[in-house]
Amino acid sequence: MLTSLSVLTMYVEMVVLPSLYHIETQFDVSSSEAAWVLSAETLGGLLVSPVIGKTADAYGKKRTLLSILAIYTASVIFTSISPSFAFLVAFRAIQGVGLAVNPIAYTILRENLDKRELPIAQGIIASTFAVGAAVALPIGSFISQYYSWQFAYQTAIPILLTMSWLIFRYIPESKVRVKEPTDYLGILLLGGAFLSAGISLTEASSWGWLSLNTLTGFLLSALFLVAFVKREKSTDTPFIELSELSNPNVAVPLVASFVSGFGLFLMFQSIIYLFELPKPEGFGMDIISTGITLAPVSLIMLVVGPLFGRLSLRVGIRPILLLTPLVAALGSLLLGIESLSYSLTTYDVVVLMFLSMVGIGGMTISRITLLMVSTSEKRLATITGTNTSMRLMGNTLGPVLASSLMDTFKVPIYEGMVRGVPLFVFLPGREAFFLIFATSAISSLITAAISTRIKEVYKRSELQRDGPRTVNESSVYTRVRES
């Protein structure tokens, strides 16, 4: 049941993705402004996830989950009838509460599974991104092409209502209760930092990257971050427990969460535009073709999720977290280099995206498992909320940076003559896509570098060299499905 709910929230999050370029045209906004359709939701989720984590610790996970679903369903309804771009972004921000579903699911699994079963179960839950995206991209693109992106949203409403009733009826309430005050000032300071940086990135292409306005925005973001750090060190109930970052087994997974979220949304945002932009800068594909082409790429995480979960029981978590960022970096770097060539085909893009997604999928599973087994049970919901916030920081900045680069590096395309005057339209050039993918590669390399500091959580005697001897995988799948 929890896996189905995770799939559904990913469906709602991703169903609008193939229509981004057309939403930009419909509301007459720039690529950087259109990116906030994605970033508003992730920024909203970033700010509320730790609050929801503490609420779940204090008042019970089932009660918290039902409250989230009530708000989430209402926001989906209002998003689907948004009369303007401002309303669309506002309701998408409120919709961010739904992104707290996964951290609650992880903590319910931790309460019901032992340490050796956990990696496989984490892989199953984490793979719901792939299923949700694989469903959302073709179905969302089909509905958007022949009906509207608004109707694509509305298809989720009856399913959300049904899932709410099933959770109310069948999910048991958790027994663990830990009440802690919420650091609302810390939340506001961190939100201010990301909002200031996001606005600066959004307007950098029109203001100028070195203009006073842009630099002032980045400076303001830095000041917010400094104030946030001081606040977290001085309060007894911090929004993010900075002292926990001294433990590499907590700090590295949190950084990897940011990088994988950043790289994933950076890539998907960019590929949508690369596919749908007119030739020669893009491939000139329609919404349906884009969705169908990207759906198999999303499914790779469905495969690698449980695969890396089982592999961690053989070789440990540390080797996986060292290797997979390098794989993601290689895929992104090759994609960036190839994007400079106008002989690039959709087949080339899909193959290189497969490579990057294998790396990102491996990072996702290994970081979550490492974090789960390195955290005490009473702090579990809170630290998983922090983990989600780190991922959502990456999700928030990725699309905004990608769109800002696309707005900055534009090239003129000849459209024809109007009354003897040549008409040009300015579109994102291939240089923009190279910089986007190169940035993703660099962020993955940073993760690989810091992963050298982590300590293996499984003892050599616990690792399975000759196959899984102590974990009944079918039992894990059954118990996750029943959850």
C-alpha cells in the first residue's frame, strides 16, 4: 500500500514534466520561470518535510500520513484548475507536502524489518520513483497531447481518495512517540536562502550573471545560510542537527541526497527541452514522443533499486556508494560532450541517460540504507525528513539552474522573411546543454570524493559471498507490499 502511494505521488509530480515547454508557451513565461513548476513543489516539500518528520515522531505516522493526503489531494484539485501561472506555482508549492510520503514509508519499514532485510525493502520503495515516472511520462504526455495537462492532473484525484480510505482502514498506527519542538525560524532562514538563490538564478539571464541584482541575490542567500547555521548551533531543537554531520555515515548520505536530486531533475528538465525544441537545436518531438522515449529510462531505477539492495548484502554499502557516483558522472559527461554534436540522435541520448540513471539509482539506494542503519530508531523519522529535505534542495536548484543556463546561452534560428525583414527566434543552444550535463557530472564526482570517508556498516561476517543465505527476499517483497 505504501509503495502504491509512493508511485502515485511520483506520478503527480512527474505528469506535468512533458508539458513544461508548452506551459511556458501557454502562460507566456521564460524557461527559467517555467522551471518553478517543478521547483515550487520541491521547495515546498523541502520546508515541510522535517516538520512532518517530527510530527510523525510525536503524533503517529498513520495520523500524519492521512493529514498529508488531505492537504495533498486538495492542492492537486486546485492545481488542475489554476487560472494563471502564479496560481499554478502557488498550488504546486502546497503540493510539496506529498513529497513527505516516502520518508514516513521508510520509517514504517524500519519499524517492521530487521537490519538485513532493510536494503532490499529500501530498494523497493526507492524504485517507486521509476514506476511513477514510467507511468506518468507516457500517460501524462498522451492526455496532455489530446486533452490538456490539467486533465492529466485530475486523473489522480479519485485514486488519491481511494488510497486515503485504504490507509485509514488498513495501516496500523506506530507505537514509537518522540515529541520535540519545531525550529520554525530555522525553516524560514533556510527557505529564504533557497528562494533568494532561486530568484537570482531565474533572473540571471535577463539581469546578467554579474549584475548588481544577481550578485545581491546570491549574497542575500549566503547571509541567510550563515544565519541558519548560527541558529541551528544555538537552538536545542534544530531544524537540521548539524552535530550529526560530524558522522560521515550521516553526512555523506545527506550530501549524496542533494547530488542525486540535483542531477536527476537537472537532467530530466534539460532532456524535455532538448527533445521538444525545434530543429536544429532540439529534436522537434511532440509531447507524446517525448513521454514514450523517456519512460524506459525511468524504468531503469525499478531494476537497479532492488539489485543494488541485494548487492549491498554481498559487497557492503561503501563500495556501491564509491562506484555509482562515478558511473553517473561518466554518463552525464558523455551526454554533455555528445550534445555539442548535431549528429546526436535520440538513441544516443537514451543510452547515455541509462548509464547516468544506473549511477543515480545506485546512489539513491546506498545512501538511504546507510542512513537508516546509522541512525537510532527514536531519531529515524526526523533524520529521514532531513534526508528528504537535502534531496529536495537538489530537486529545487536543478531545474532552476538548467533553465537559467538555457535562457542565457541562446542562439538565433532563422524563421523566414516578414515584409522583407529576416525573422529570427532565439532558442537554447547546444552549449547550454553541455554546461548543464557537465555540472551534473561535477556534482557526482564530488559525491564520489567524499564517499571515501564513510565506514562500512556491515561486518565482513555479515556479507553474503555465495548468495543471500539469511534474507528471504520473497518475504521482504510480501511485507513491503502489505505495508
